[in-house]
Amino acid sequence: MSIHDDIERVLIDAATLQARIAELGAQIARDTGGEPVLLVGILKGAVLFLADLARAIDAPVELDFMAVSSYGNTMQSQGRVRILKDLDDAISGKHVVLVEDIIDTGLTMSYLLDLLRQRGPASLRVCALLDKQKPRARHITVDYIGFPIENAFVVGYGLDFAQRYRNLPYIGVLKPEVYQGRKNAGG
Ligand code: PRP
């Protein structure tokens, strides 16, 4: 029994992820002109991406994290955003990049942008590994996008189903029989 057996197909393999992340890191360093960058990871899905992205940025990098809850207990976004953990430090005057594993409806990011903009950062940008190609509930500008993806239930490289599969080294599509009939899905 292997966790890989639950995957219908690999959407983005590990080498392709790393190659794109190297490009994103270089672009972020270029855009901030070598000045310090504060990467804000949105727990938990962004953790694996953030760890690799930080190492791809050739500039001083600081890390901070926020935890929010937007999905309640079902597979559909409920449109509610709750702060479970706020940033440890102030962001005033800093170049901030919000790091997400995936933008789906855009509700989470829209809320976070409104909240953090009020705290006076020098700049505030968004870097998302995956961008679901479907109509957004809220319009947001995503400055850095790793990969646009189809509207499928994807797991791996930080993305979960019922808190599992985050440790897969690639992005894959889950076999329908794995999630059918179950309700405690993640994102
Ligand atoms: C996922 C993802 C984003 C959000 C995107 O998080 O990491 O935070 O959903 O969806 P939206 O664009 O529709 O708001 P999730 O709530 O599943 O938590 P997790 O990162 O801990 O898996």
C-alpha cells in the first residue's frame, strides 16, 4: 500500500515544480531589487512551496506565517475567512509577498490583502503556486503564478485531502473513489 496508489494522474511532476519555483524566486528577487523580502506563508498548504521558494530567492528573506480557515468542513468554499494565527511581527515598511499553494475562489486572498494593506507595507504582492482556472468570487491580482490548473481536486506538495497527501512530492489528481462519500475534505 502506497499513498501514490490513490493518485489518478500526476499533473505537475517534482522536477517541473522545482524548475518553475527557481524562476519565481529569481523574478521576486529581481522585482525587489535585492532588498529584503518578507515571505508570508498561509498555513498549512503553502509550507512546502514556501520552503523551496525561499531557497530560490537570492536576497535577504524573512519568514512569517498566518493561519486562516475558509473552508469549514466541506469540499466547497463557504466564503468565510477566520484568522486562526496572525503574523508575529509588524509589516510596516516591508516588502511583503503572500505565499499560497492555491487560489481557488479568491476569497481567502482577497480578505488577506485587504487586511494586510492596512498595516502599511512598502509593497504587498501575491505568489501562488497554483491558480485554478474558474470564475472567481472576488477579483484579485496574483503577481506571481506558478501554474494555471484545471478545476480538478488536486493534492500533493502541500495540498491535502482530509489533511493527507501534503507530503507527495508532486501535484496529482486524486482518484474519485478516495474522496467520494467522504465529507471531511481539505483544500
Ligand atoms: C486552501 C488554500 C488557500 C485557500 C484557497 O486552504 O491553501 O488558503 O484554500 O481557496 P479560496 O481561493 O477559495 O479562498 P485550506 O483552507 O484548504 O487550508 P490548508 O492550506 O490548511 O489546506
